[in-house]
Amino acid sequence: MIKIAVPGAGGRMGKTLIEACQASNTCELSAATERPDSSLVGADAGELAGVGLLNVKVSPSINETADFDVFIDFTHPTVTTKHIDYCVANNRKMVIGTTGCDEELQAKIRKASESIAIVYAPNMSVGVNLCLKLLQMAAQVLGDDVDVEVIEAHHHHKVDAPSGTALKMGQVVADTLGRDLNECAVYGREGQTGARDPKTIGFSTIRAGDIVGDHTVMFAGPGERVEITHKSSSRMTYAKGSLRAAKWLSSKETGLFDMMDVLDLS
């Protein structure tokens, strides 16, 4: 069994990861953490996630956790950077699903992958990553004859926009079309914007209710349009994908990978 460490055990994704570990026949929870000031420190991680007693106590720091093979991180960029330092120092593999990582943190992830094996992806869903492959195919076929728009929706607790998944989708399309996303992306529109530049890729963001995650990429041309859509109804899809990535990492010592590698879609 692959031993998994889960930070943010009291959060929505943390609890889902613990539940997924309990249901897995290849991975098991061996460590869980929460903020040092959290009232959840000392609680049993299994009871916290509603899956029964697991005899894994929630610790206030990764430094106090039990032994583990893979650290699955869906926390916050400021916290993830500390987790990277620990995992590099202690030769632990990582699956990183944290979104909102800036260039500095992404550079740190790349540097860390020279010492440990890391799967880093903005979305761990198998379905989303299949959509990325479909987007590449659509962009290759439709080329510059269509307008491209990315629409995403998430729950009102999400703090970054556009979502990491939406940006990845836009990046895949831009790369396929030979464009620089930093130059062609348009994030929202208001007022007298003028006619649409056909070389741009638009992004629209919705934050409402308890939407887990919806993404649509629209390829709109004269007389027709193609829409590739993925809708998540449960965070369990991200958790299961993360455990699949953790299992896949068992044969890797170093290197930076994404879910396209895990699913052999690269």
C-alpha cells in the first residue's frame, strides 16, 4: 500500500482525500495535518472525514506526521512552498493540485523535481485531462477559423480566477495554435470594447453557490460552433485522480509530470 499524507485535513478537499484513501485498495492514509491553531488538531482523521476511526491523528505540522510515501497537496501557494521544502529535504514524492501558483512557485516546483518526483496539475480529474486532449485535437482541426472562449464556474469560496483548469485549457489551445497566452488572453469584457480580435482567447468567470467546477471551451465559427464541456458534481473525482497519480509516481524517483503523463495522453 502507498502511504499518503494529506494536509488541510479539515477542509473540503482534505476530507474527500481521506475518504478516497479509505476506499482505495492501493493507497492508505498515514498522515494528516491542520493549522497549528485549529481545534481539529489531535482528532482522528477518519472520524473527521466521516469514514470511521483510522488511528491517524491530525497533526499541527508536517514535521510531526508519521511516515509517508506521497504528499498530496491541495492547500494554498504560501503553504505549498513550505511543503515542497519539507518533501525535498526528506525525499518524499508529491502530488500538487494547489491552484493560483505564481511564476516563482512554479519555478520552485520545477527545481524541486530535480530531487524528487512530482505530479503537478491544475486539475486532477481524469475527465478534465481527457478534455485537454480533445481541446488539442479541436484546435488542430479548426485552427484560426474560429473564435475561442473559455467559460468556467466554481463555488463562491474559490479565491482565484480564472481557475487553474481554465488557464490550462486556454494554454493548450494557445500552444496548439502557436499563440502566446500571455499576449492573447482577454479576461472579461466591459464597456465599448470594439470588435473582437480573432487572435484572442477570452475567459469568463462565474462564482456562485456550491458549484464544484464547470468548464466549457467554445470554438465558434461562421454557421456552427463546437463546445467541449466538463462538469464536476463531486470533489471525489479530483481525489481519485490524485491517488491514481500517487500510484503512478511509485515507479519514479525524480522529474516533473502532469496528469497527461499519468494517463498516457501526452
